[in-house]
Amino acid sequence: MQKRLFQILDEMNQSDIANGTRMVSISPNFISGDKVKQGAKICMGTDEAALMELFTHKSIPLLIIVNSEEYNRLKDTE
């Protein structure tokens, strides 16, 4: 059976914590959003190293949009 996306991301994140690597990074820096013919275009900001990793195909971008109220509720729950 194939692993779920968030299961893979969690394993990569746990490896980052254990090994001091950066296989998964989060950038909450929203810059802009525009309506376009295909739907929407969202522009996010991150550090320059992430851009270089995209250009060299070391990384792939994944846009995850999360309900903020539920995220904050769960984040503050133990």
C-alpha cells in the first residue's frame, strides 16, 4: 500500500529534526493572490536557498492551504 502524502511529509520532517537537515520547510510568507483564467495564482515568499533547490530539481513546491481556525485550535491542543 502506498503511503499518504502527510505521512511522507511527517517522516521527512522527523528525519530533519533527528539529522539537522532541511528536506521539508514551511514558508508562511503570503505575498499576493490573483484571479486568473485557470483559477488563481498564489505568490509565496521563501529564502533564496529554496529557489536554488527548485532550479536544481532538488526540491518540489507543494502548496498546502489550511483552515486557520482549525489549525490554531489543534495547534494549541495537547
